[in-house]
Amino acid sequence: MASYYVNIADVVKGAIVKMGNAKDKADIYLEVSFRGTYEINHTVNGQVAFQIAKDDWSLFTQGNDYSYGDDTKL
């Protein structure tokens, strides 16, 4: 495993998307894509970290989150 950090924030695009067929406690999802011709080597393992925040940095209510507390739903 490489012991370095690569910041690719300038080529990553994130969007909160409304689901066409919403489920109970699941009506939006995070869509992540890469701009331009940036490619990730599919033979290398890595870790991606991101944060989602409200404009005012207040906490989200997670009780109505489909996957909160049960990662088997992911």
C-alpha cells in the first residue's frame, strides 16, 4: 500500500440526486464522478474519503436515513 496522499478534489464532482423510485427513508443519494479524462487505475486498491455538510454546518438528522446504523443496506 502506498503511504502517500493524492488530492484529486479538482477532478471530482459530487451531486446529491433525488431518486426516481424513492423507498422508505431513502429519497436521495450521493453521485460521485470524475471530470475530464482522469482515470483511476482499476488494479490498485485505495480509500476515498469525503464529507457532506449543510451550508450552516449544523448536524443532519440521521434517524430518517435508510442506511444509518445498518451498513448491510449499502
